[in-house]
Amino acid sequence: MISPITLAQMKDGLKRAQNFYNTNGRLPNYVSYGTLKIPIAGFQEIIGFQGMKIKGYTGVRPVYITSDNIDGQSIDNGRINTIVDILKNMGIPAYNMGLGPNSHMTVLTSSSVSKNALIVDIYGGADAGLLDEMGTTWYKDLKGTKKVFTLFWPPAEVITNLAFLPRAHDDDYDPASFTGLAHPDQYLKDNGYSYLYSDVLSTIVSNIFAQSKN
């Protein structure tokens, strides 16, 4: 990535952020350079590319990432691994949990996944049946104390302000009576989930970082 600050400024900002963390037990909201204010998530991403991080900061959930089959195994795995590497450089434990249509369920039941995990599921399409499932008691019981963050990768359907998401053409697991999901964005929100539509890595990482903190 192209940094808006120099290496010397990174080191200066890291020193100030580290002092703030040591004094207050939390990260600052911004790292400032004159009139330039860089949100802490963006700053950690910037210094992470240089192998630097704020020492002692552990107040995040470990991140476990799965993906649909979107652009082919090599590209899809590469996408996950890039995100994982950036998060690790920011000091956030992160893991590639694999590809495939059932990976979002496998990760929920894996004994290697922490009970306070942040699970990030990357989808190349918006599946009404899958989103509907996330609101069921069965799914929530399976999720437990884990947190699930949904990432829609373009050209997935944009669900924001969408009145109705039709049943997916390859949905062979829902009953015939299920035709789709009304107001899918509000449905996710009402059931306690956040989502993002993006293919910009810096935006994705910043959002994952924010989700990992609560």
C-alpha cells in the first residue's frame, strides 16, 4: 500500500501510540500529524506493512477467515492469506480456515477455533437461504459466543436497502416454500450481525479490525 506518512513519521506515531496505550490501557482513536488524523486501525495497518506493531495490545478477538469459491482456489486462498498476513502484522491473531460452500459452517464447529473468535465469511454472492439461516436459534446456538462478520465480495448482490433478496438458483437445501428474504440488510442487523460489501483490502482490514475489538 502507499503510505501517507514517512517511515520516520511511522516511528514517531508508534512511539506516541505506544505511550498512550501504556498510560491508558487502550489505543488512541487517531494518530495525528498536524492536520492529518489517521484512524488507529489504518495506522496499525500502515505500520504493519513495515513489521511494526504496538506492544502488549491484545484486546482483540482472534480472526478466522473462510471463503466461497469465487475466483478459483489459488486466487481465493491468496486473498485470504493476504488479509491474514496484514492482520498478523497488526498484532491480531488470524487464520485461513479454508474454501468451499460449507466452510462457513465447518469453522463454527471446529475444536481449533476459539470460543471468542471473530469469524469472517467471504461470499461471492448473497444467498438468501444462508442469511436466513443466520437468524435461526439453531445457528445462534452453534455460534455461541463467537462473532460472525459477513464480507460480500463484488460482484455479489448488494443487499443494502434491498427490499427482497430472491432465493439463490442453487439453493437445494431450503423447503420449496422459501422464496427469499425481505430486507436482508435489516434482517442481519436485527439479528446482531454486521456485514461489508467491498473488494478494497484496506477497507476490509479496517473493518475486520474494528469488528475484532468488540
